[in-house]
Amino acid sequence: MHIKRGAMALTILFCLRVEMAPAEEPEDSSRGISREMTGSNTDSAHDSGKDSPRSEDTHESIQEAPANVYSYNERPCELKGPADVVRCALGNDPSILQARLEFRESQAALDVADNVPNPRLEGNYMFGQRSAELQYRHIIELGDRRQLRTDAAQSSVRKAALEWEITRQNTVLTTVMMLYRLEHIQEEQEYLEETIAAFNGAIYRLYRLPSRDANQNTSLFTYMMARDSLKQQKLELLDRRNRIRQSLELSTGRDLSDSDLRRIAAGHPERWPDLPEEFQNSLEMARADQVVARATYEYRLESNRHWPDFSIGPRFTLQEQPAGGLFSGTETQSNLGVSLSITLPLYNQYSAQKDQAKARKKNSEIHRRVTRTSIEREYAYLVRSYRQHVQGLKSNPSMGSLEGRRYAVLGYMRRGLLSPALLVEFHRSYGEHVHQYHAAQLRALGMLWRGYALSGRILEDEIINSIK
């Protein structure tokens, strides 16, 4: 009897309260990069037009990544043309890598939200009374709070996936514009270098004169000032070129030489395609949907916090009592029952959180309407302005014909057939025209590729390969 009581005392020591931690799940290394874009799964979010995983009991239905056909790799890129630069940027741009890590972080937050509260084990042993008690209570979250918490986290995962994909689209758009701008800078730089060389020739001929009158001296000074002005313009072009080089090196993760820049520059578009006729697949609208979905779940979660915390489980007690006879000693009595714990919601502690969640939900709905209206108006602007720009560019003379005119004027200058004022004015007008032509072309290209982004086609191989 004493041995049994000693074993019982060792089993139920003093006051025991332990937390049973869940076993750590191994990382699933079989997860791959999905090609599906995530979408909304709530009644408050409209269909964004993309195939999207629906909400299930666990987070396993969430696709790991909204990636397209390109994967992340650590090998250096081989840049043979402008399309290779875009693909390289998709694999190495820091903003994309950061968005990817934020997506992983949201997945970890989903695991946290999906956790079940740990059960509680409580026990005590009283030496004087020789009694012991052991309770096991399982915590039950009333009001469907765990499911709402998981649904809100799933919306956050989908939003992070959309942020990742939007970052990829923006990277393509930015990279393409830099590649086209590289070609423009090279053309303007060649024009400046040829014009500077022509002015140097005119200056040299005037210097060789044994004597110069007032008109000749004025011509000399005019040529020198025009040449120096062109040199300053060349410095500005070189600075822009170096800035583009810096951005491309950061985006691609490799150093770029001057020959690399000449090779990857995107040439003038051979044709001007029509803008995509749809914008309902805009990821920005899908992102606004997920913000509304998360705010809706959070509001429902805060509304259900008035449900009390409830825990229930078995209760086991042991107690030694004297036996009925004079010399019979003691006997052990055991009892099995139910232990119950509940928190009384008397003080309305969560009313402020509920009001805050309601305001956040209302704000997200307004933001979604504004986003939709803004995209609709932006698309209408793109259609009108793009059509006008294309018509204007087609009506302008080609760069080849303009260069022919310039070479003719340079020939007149070498033969001394032009006055300095007329020559300087021609080159000023020519440089301004080329710069404005390039600016208009760049605006039209920006509208076209923005239309590709709104339609969800900007990451397609056909679109990326259209850069020549």
C-alpha cells in the first residue's frame, strides 16, 4: 500500500501545469512554383478573371507562387538581346525577390493563424491531506473564430501573391522602357558626335585663315559656342545612359559594358499594334478584392469575439481516508468527473476592435470602387492618347529621311555655303525634333505596355519576344 501511494505521489507532483506544444511540421520541399494567379474567394470580392484556388479547410489550397514560366536561379544571365534582359530581370530584380520573400512570410502567418490552441493539463498534490487532482482541458474557440482567422490569413496570402505578380509586371514595364530609351540615347549621341566633328572642321578651317575679318571672327565664335553647347548635351546623355546602366545592372545582377548596352538596346518598333481590348484581368483590381476580403473576415472575427473562451475536459481525483474499522488503516478513493472553464464576457472589451474593423472594411470597399473607376478611366485615356500618338508618329518623316537631310546640310557646311546662324539654327531645330520624336515614341510605347499589364498579357512570351 505504501509503495502504491509513493508511486502515486511521484506521478502527481505538487502543482503541475504544462503546455502541450504541437509537433513541428517538416518543410515541404516538394512545393513548386505555380503558374496560376490567385483570386478572391469571398462573396464580397468579384471574379478577377484568373483561375484561382478556392478556400478549403486548410491552407494547402493556396498556391505557393503566382509565377509565370520563369523561375528564380542564381546563374548569371546570357544577354543576347533585349528580350533576354527582361527575362534576366524577372529572375534577379531585388524588388521581385523581396516580394517573393514577403509571400513566404504571409504563408508562415497562415500557418500561425491555422494553429489550434494547446490543451491544458493541471494537477496538484496535497501532502497533509494526501490527496491528488489531475485535470485535462481542451480549449474550444466558439464563434467559428479559428476558421475566420484562417480565412483572413488566406486572403493575405493571396494579396501577397498578387503583389508579387504586380511587381513582376512593373519590372517588365520599367525594363522595357529603359531598353527603348537606350536606343534613343545612342541615336542622339551619334548625332551629337557627328555634329561636333562637323563644327570642329568648320572651326579648323577658320583658324587656318591668315587673317579674319569681323564676320569671320563672329562665325568662329558662333561655331565654338554651338560646339560647346552640343558637348554639354552629350554629357547629359551620357549621364542618362549611365543611370540606365546602373538600373539594369541592379535588376539583372551582372555588370554591363558599353558593347552590352549597344547589343541589348531595343530598336524602333516595326509596327504599332492595337491596345488590348480588355482590362478586367487587372491584378490591381484583384488585389483590391483581396483587401476587401481580408477586412471582411477580420470584421466578422472581431464581431464574434463576444463569444467566451470555453474549455472542458476530464477531471480525476485521488484521496486517502481512514477505513471503517479500528485497525483497518486507510483506503484510497478515486473520482472521475468533468472540468469546465468559461470566461464571462461582462465588460464588452472588444467593442472598440469591432468598430475599428468595421471602419477598415468600409475603407477597403471604397478603395476598391476607386481602384476600379481609376483603371477604367486610365484605360479610356490610354486608348485615346495611344491612337493619337501612333497617328502622329506615322505622319512624321522617318529617322532615315531626317538623317539624309542632315548629311546634306553638313555637306553644304563643309563647302562653306551656309551662314553660321543658319547652320546653328538647323542643328538646334534638328536636335529638338529628334528629342521630341523620341519622347513621343517612348510615351506611346509606355501606353502600349501599360495596356499589356492591365490585360494581364505583359508576362507572355509572345509579348516579351516582340522587343527587337
